[in-house]
Amino acid sequence: MRNEFTGKQHQTEIANFNEYSNRRQKELAKRHALSQKQFPKNIKMKQADIKRQHKEAYNTQTRQYKALKEKTRLDYLYASTNGSREELDLKLKTLKDEQRRKFDLLYQRYEETIRKMLDQQNFKLNTDQERERTSLKTILDEDQRNLLSLQEESRHRMEQQHLDERKQLEKNIEERLIEFNKQVYVEP
């Protein structure tokens, strides 16, 4: 009877542990789904920061270009009276080409930064989620091993107790039998 009760108790403990384990895994899956849902919002904020930085750099380069263009014009006007208009136009065209090349490089860096940020955030999100899943699985596996170990230990103690009780009962029976036999032989 005790064996049946202990067996049912162990089955109930295992069933409860399995429910607990499933609930924890579902909660983690929900939290990960929410993180995936929030992911675009975080990305948009970071993209806005990168765009703002790009715009600031673009505006700085534009101001520098305008200042350099104006300086070149003034240098031409004050320094050389014998220079031709074609020379000035050539210098300004060279400046403009250099400016265009810098803008192209700046835009390429902007796109590359956005792409790297997206890749990095996606990788980080996936890595973090995988690490959490693995950690939870490890914890739950360890808890399950501990539960089974405790149940096995409990079962072993119960069997040992049954064995001890059986030996004690057999000893009592044997002593009573000896006592009974003595009484039977003594009473004739």
C-alpha cells in the first residue's frame, strides 16, 4: 500500500514538474516573441540616430565645401590678375568633383553602418535568445535529474525500511514461536 502511494506521489511530482517545465518554456517563447515584435522599434530609433549623424556630417562637408569654394574665388580675384576664368572654372570643377566623391563615400558609409547595425542587432537578438533557451533547458534538465534522484533515494529508503520491518517481524515471529514451543513442551 505504501508502495502504491509513493508511486502515485512520484508520478504526480513528475507530472507537476512537466507542467512547470512547459509553462516556463512557453513564457520564454512569449518573451522572445515580444522581443521580436519590439525589434523594429529599437532598430528605427538606432537608424534615426545614424541618419542624424549622417546629416550632420553632410551639412559639415557642405559648409566646408562652400567655404573652400568662396576662398578659391577670393584667392583668384585678389591674387592673380593674369589668371584666366577657365583656370578658376577648372579649380571649382575639381572642388565640386572632390565634394561629390566625398558625399558618395559618406553615403556608402551611412548605408554600411545601417547594414552592420541591422546584422549586429539581429545576431545579438538571436544569440541572446538562444542563450536563454539553452540556459532554461539546462536548469530544467538539472531540476528533473534532482527530482528523479530524490525519488530514487526515497524509494530506496522505503524499501530499506520495509526490509528492516520485515526482518523485525520475522524476528518477533521467531521469538514468539520459540516462546510458544517452550510453553508447549513445558506443559504436559
